[in-house]
Amino acid sequence: ATTEIYTRSIVGSVRCVQETGINAEYMGIERMLGYILLFLFAFNAVCSPLSQRSPSKDPDNGKNTQEMAINHGYPCENYTVTTQDGYILLLFRIPGPKGSSLEESRLKQRQPIILQHGLIDSSDTWLLNGNPALAYMMADAGLDVWLPNFRGNDYSRKHVKLNPDKDKKYWGFSIDELIHYDLQSIFNFIIAKTGISKISYVGHSMGGGSLLAACSEDRDYYAAHLRSAVLFSPSTCSLHSNHLLKFMHYIKILDIFEFFGINEVFNLHQNIHTIVATICLWVPDLCDHFFEFLAGQEPEYDNSAKYEVFLDHYPKGTSVTQFRQILQQTQQAGYHHYRKDEKERLVPYDLTKIHPSIPIALFGGEEDKLVSVEDVQWVKEMLMKSGSLRLYKELKGHGHLTYLLPKKSYECYKLSLIHISEPTRPERISYAVFCLKKKK
């Protein structure tokens, strides 16, 4: 009964925050801190009894990307890639369809495709929906699926010289380093490994925004090596984003982290993941309201049954500097390089410079609160000016996580496969060009 009261209190708090907006204009700092304390109090009350219960028996809980894929019947292997500045990235690969072996898969050359995760996420995210998950759907469609991890997350937390647990310098990277080092290192490795010079790409959130910036900075390289791109709510300009990001920037929360010597954020111990996932399993209303508040959620479209599994694998960590660059995007129109000094002028990436030969499909979610549809429309305008936009669609009922955990509408998956198969075709392409095999 006590747990139910606390849960109602938190749900009420979340609704209040949604209605007023987390903004100094509507809510004082003291009031916001009150909500935070209320959340911590409820978290403690709920955790105490639930931490003693058995966690969910979902087969994907507690497993890494490779273990999940193999458990679902897919061949999977992993590789490490070292960037020019010494960061060691972990890439997973599903080279063939369900039921095939690694040996069989290596005998046939398939079109490679990268599925790139967003902020504080990992390669796990593309497998968590089970059946269908986009990684499995792509593999069954005959593609060679690559699942890289950006520097600093739990899978890519290594360096040739620096120790992430001891060296502050390791955490000095922003999104700019992903754009200038990680992406090209990933592309070069896959090209060398497969012998195929043009790669397809799907990016979610920061995984999409990073590619756009990279294509604008090194347009000739990506014109030569990017076959097609599909972007799910790419994180770029964030003027219309969730008030939470603006509030975090206003109270300078990252300055507080750095004052206490915290350089890495949102990399939770597996025990914490288990507790949070268990809360989601036993108190689903609290979990649903949390996701609706943070990222936008529609019960008709989101597979809320998988939220518990998602929280068992998320978040996977990043640097304070990278998160700071995300918050900087809420201050001014455009997508900007990292600014070390708040007094400095924000320098934008010019997305209109993306090579027109790169075919891009762009999706926005009407319910997305982290990357609003208005901000995706800004990306659309830039891509139209560059001549690279081939398909644009605003998806009904889609929040920020619907792309990863869809419940019944797989429209973006189907359109993505069509675009990847026939990237030079116009938007009015017939569905018959690329037939999806529906699993019985």
C-alpha cells in the first residue's frame, strides 16, 4: 500500500512537470529539487521490497549483443577497431540470417549495413524488441548487419594508452570526435573486412546526427562510401526539445559533476540495471509514465512489455563533455560544434554541404519529446537544400523509443528496407520492389 502511494505521488509529479514545463520561468529551483527528492524517496521505497524478488525471465536480460543474437538463432561475432586518436571501439556483426552459421554466412557476400546507436546507448538497442527487432529483420532480408559502439560506452571503454578509470584525459571527447574519428574508422574497417566500398547506414538520435555532420565535413569521402542512409529522429538542433534538457542546461548540472571530479555519466552497475528493470516489471505504471515524460510514449505504438528489458541494457554511459554538447544544441538554431567556453560563439555544421548523391531517408516522430518533429523539420530543410533528401515521413504515435521498441506499426522498418534496397528510387517506390518475408 505504501509503495502504491509513493507511485501515485511520482506519477502526479511527472504530470505536473509535463503540464508546466521544466523551466525556470514556470518552476523555481527549489520546487524542482523537491520533485527530485520525492523521486529518490519513492525509488528507495520501491527498491527495498522489489530488489528481493526474482528478476524477469526474459531471455535477453543480462546478455550482451553477441549473446542475445546467438540466443535468438543468429550468427554473430565481434571485432575491435582503433581510431586515429587511440580509442578502441567494439563492433558486433550479424553476417547472415536466422539459422545460418558463421561459416555459411562468410561464404556469401552481402551488402553491409551499419546500425548506429544514440546517446548513452549501445549496440544492444537494435536487438531488444526481440521479434521483430530491426537488426534481425535486416539480417533476414539478406544484409550484413554491423552494430558498432561509439567511444565511451560500456562496450568501447578502452584506449591504447589512457585508463578510463584513472585518466581524466580519456573523457575529454565530445560528439565532434565521434564525427571526425569514430565514424570513419568504422567505415574503413568494414570496407576492408568485406571488400565492399559502399555501406548502408541506419542511425537513431545521435547516431543519425553524427552522420549528418560527418557528411557535411568530409562530403567526398561519404559520397564515395555511403550507399544510403536512414535517420530516425536524428539529434541535431534541439530548440524544441524536452524541457528537461533545457532545465539541465539552466542549472548547469554538468558543472556540478565536473566540480566533484565526475567525468563519466550514466554508466550504471549491472546490479542497478537489474533493480531498475525489476521496478519496471512490478510497477509498470511508474515505468510507462517515466518513458512518456522523457521520450514520448503511445501505448498503441510502443512495446511497453519490453521497457523492463530496455532498462536492463540502458543507459551505457558517456562523457560529461559529450552530454554538454547535447545541451548546447538547445540554445540556438542549428547543429553546432562543441563549445568549450560559454562565452565563445557557437560554430554550426553546414548540413547543406552534404553531397547530393547521398540518398537519405528521414523520419520524425509526432510524439517524440527528445527530438521534436519541429527540429526534424529543420533537418529536412537542410537536406532539401543539399539535394540529398529522398524520403521524409512524420510517423503517427512515434516517440523517441518507438523506432527501437515498436509494438505493431513497422512502417519505418519497411520503408527503411525499401530505401536501403533501392536508394536511387523516388519516394513513390512500389512496395513490391522489396518484399518483406513475414514470419509465421
